[in-house]
Amino acid sequence: MTKEEISTITNLQKEILIGHLEDMNTRLETIVEETSYLAANFKAIKMILDK
């Protein structure tokens, strides 16, 4: 492979990784929001049961 071909492959790999990183970040934000919602529900249920 020429240096140009290797550079092209490396740039494509970077683009793919950046795309995956953005997707993973979005998923992480969703998981954090859902975890917060579940934690709030758990606390509410615990308060109700403790009465």
C-alpha cells in the first residue's frame, strides 16, 4: 500500500470512530436520563411503602 492509500484508510477509520462516538454519547445521555427517572420512581415507591 502507498502512503496515500494508508492515509485514506486511516481517515475513513477516524470518520467511523467519530460516528460511533457520537452514537455512544447519545445512548449514554439516554441511559443517564432513564436511570434518573427510575431512581426517582424507586424513591417514591420506597416513601409510599415506608408510610
